[in-house]
Amino acid sequence: MTTRSLTDIFILMRNNASQTRNMYADQGLSDRSALVPMEDDIELGRVPPSWSSMVEESQFTLMRLKSKLATLKDLYANLISRPAFDDNDRDEQEIKSLTEDIMRMSNGLCKIAGKMEAEGRRAVSPLERRLLQSVTRAMVTEMSTLQAEFKAVESNYVNMVKSREERSKFYFDFETETSEEDWGEINLVQQSMKQRVVKSREERSKPYFDFETETVEEDWGEINLVQQSIEQRGVDEKQVENIMRSFVELRDLYLDLSRLIVDQGTILDRIDYHVEQAQNQISRGTQKIAKAAQYQSIYSIYNQYTSIVFNMKFLYCKKLVVCFRES
């Protein structure tokens, strides 16, 4: 014998009764009572903690510090790419002011972190203490990251300036010494030539005129040899400069290759991580599929049992009907 479910009828009647009660409720509420809540809101009525302003100030200072670090990097890059003989010191003054601002903001953040730590020690609630400790720890971590980045930018700029000065010093000192030596030799040869020419003029009346002419020709030959040696030295210096430039390019190539190797290692680590995660997900999916198959088999057995019972009831009822008709 089947029974009728009265749950839907009960829910419908209950909703109608609640609507009827609310329909004739007291409507004498003023505008203020409608806009202002009747009960006090605990969250709105509570005074914010004293360290919330320090957290906002530290976040604003960290944002400014990041922007100033980016500006400092750009200024360093412009200063390195600028020629060394440029007398414009506007970028250097801006770098100095930015460095002072960064140091000042770092000191201010350290003071704020100390104050927040003291507030955490004075906190009464354990939840508030843990919250303040986590906020302070996050701020200190970000501060240390920015300070490390600032030091790396400074050291990189100093190293690049030193390397450029060493290269320029090597080239310019070598050329200066070479040019001074060459001009000294030329002056000595010219002086000796003048002296011999003067002597040849004084001794024109002597029967050694041809000998003096030969000596003058020898002097001009020496001058030509010196000029040729100077030109050869200039060619050698250009070759040395090209070799040094090729060495610098080779060093940059090796540095790029090392960075590429490091990046490839990072990519391989990420691939290993993703493969491991995929393996874990596949294993979990296999377990879920096994559970689903088990549930499916149990559900099929239950359906078969239900169908058998239903068929038996149906046959029993049919038999009763037949018996009733026969009687």
C-alpha cells in the first residue's frame, strides 16, 4: 500500500501562514528606525586597532620604495650608457637624492617594524598577537628583499664603472706612452739632422761636400724609418684593441651562456614539478575511479534486488486478485 508524501503541502501552508502574519505587522516605523539598524553591529562598533595605521603607512612606503628602485635602475643604465667625457651631472645628483630617499624610507620602515613588534608583545588577544606577528614578518621579508635588490643594483653599477675605467685606462695610457716615445724619437732625429745640415752649410767650401750630402740623405732615411715604425705601431695598437674587444665579447658570450644554462635548469625543475603533480593527480583520479566503479557495482546490485522485490510484490498482488475473483 502506497503512502502520499505531505511534506510539500506542509511547506506551502507554512509559507502562506508566515506571509499572512507579516502582512498585518506594525508599519509605524520612522525613517530613522528604517535606516539605522535596531541592533548594534559588533564589527562596525568596534574601534580599529592602533597598529592598522602603521600597516597602511608601511604598505604605502613599500610601494614608493619599489618605484624609486625602478627609477634608480633606469638612471644607472643611462649613466653607464653615457660617454665618460660628458660633464652633465644632473643624473648623478638625481641618483644621490634617490639613494638618500631610499635609505631614509628603509630606516622609517625599520622603526615601524619595531613599533609593530612592540604592539604585538602588548596585545591581549592571542589571535591579534599572531595576526600582528604574521603582518610584521611579511613586511620584514619584503623589506629584506628590497634591500638586497638595492645592494645588488649598487654593486652592479660599481663593478661596471670599474671595468669601464680599467679598459679605458689600459687603452689611453698605452697610447699616450707610445705617442710620447715616438715624438721624442722624432725630435731627436730632427735635431741631429738640423745640426748636420748646419755643419754641411758651414763646410760647403771644403772638399767633403759629397760626403755631407750623403750624411743628409742618411738622416732623411732615418726619419722615414722612424715614421714607418710609428705607423706600424699604430697598426699593432689597432690589432691589440681588436683582440681586446674580441676577448670582451667572448666573455659576454660566456656569461650569456651561463645564464642560459641556469634558466634551462630552472625550466627542467619546473617540468619535473609539473610531471610530479600530474602523477599525483593521476593517482588520485585512479583511486576516485576505483571508488566510483565500486559504488556503481553496489548500486547495480541494489537496483537488481529492488526490481526482484517489486516483481515479487506485483506477482503476489496479481495472485491475490485472481484468488479474489475466483472466490
